[in-house]
Amino acid sequence: MNSAQTLSDDIEAPPSATSWVLRSGPFGIFLIVGSVIGFLASFTLSAEKYDKLANPDVVLSCDLNPFFSCGSVMEHAESELFGFPNQLLGIAAFIFPLLIGVLILSGAKLPGWVMIGLNIGLGLGVVLVMFLFYISIYKIGVGCPWCIVVWTMTIPMFVAVTARNVLSGRFGSAVAQNAFARVAAKENIALSVLWMLIIFACIVVQFWSYFSNLL
């Protein structure tokens, strides 16, 4: 792979390509759909946060029961890690992958640093998501339904973007030619599903007293 290929996003694999992340159509649609869902979940959380501030006794749409309640999580300091509601980060953060998805779907040729930047941004998002997952489920002891939607969008998007960058050689030829990295990248869907299943399993185990009553 020459330097021009590694510095641009001028990638359009044939329909028979082994990984969907190298195909502009499916990949662009995935980024758009994931970003829109994540944005709407973050926006809904923000609106309900301000409803909660205006009326502390309000019952929010995601206050399902004592185990799953956005309102209960909002009452803790961790819901404002940077001095403002965490959901505002989601509103801003999902705009970038949405824009990239639209550009890719339209056939625009993006410089490679854009995809690297997207990867870094999603990576930071995943770190925040996993931290909030731990705080919510294990420290606060309450699951936030809309937060879980955001987690479910952020993690697969990070995995898919990382896979695209690995397979296209954007992390360097050593990574692109590494057998383990290539297999992991090509199995990006399986990795995303496994990651999310582990999270959901942790939630079920932690809140087993609730789920056992549903059986």
C-alpha cells in the first residue's frame, strides 16, 4: 500500500469485499444511523435533565422501575463529570460521525487523518462510556435506559471505525499485515456483539433480583 492510500480515505472495496467496513455504502449508512440514534438518546436525556431540574418530582419517560431509572442516576454527581450534564457531550459528539457518514455515503474523498481523528474521538467516548457503565451499574446501582442506548451505539461505532482503519492500512503497514489485527478487524461485528453481551450480562447479574421476577 503506497503513502497516498494511507493518507486518504479514498477507499471503495468491490461488493465481494470480505468486510463491510471497507464499503462506503454500508459503512456510511451505519455511521449515520448509529449517530442519529445516539444523538436522539442524548437529546432526550438532556431534555429530561432540565425537566428534572425544573421539577424534581417529575417522572421521566425512562423512569421504568427502581432498577432502571434515568432520573435516579441524574441525582448523582457523576451525571455531571465536567460541571455540566454528561448528555450534552453526547449531543456534540455524535455530530462528527454523522457528518463523516454523510460525506462517505456521498462519495467524498476524505483525508486519512479525518478517520484517525474519528477513531480517537470514539475511543475517548468508549472510555467514558465504560466508566459511566461501571459507576451506574456498580456504584449507583441503577441502570439508565437512555444511557444504555448511547453505549449500544458508541461501542459498535468505535469497533467498526477501528476495523476500517486497520484493514485500510491507516495505522501503518505493520498493523495492516498483522494476522491477529486483521482477523479481529474482519470479525468486527462479532467483537461488538460480544462486547455488548458482556455488558448486558453484567447488568443482568447485578440486577438479578429484578430479572428473576420476570421469569
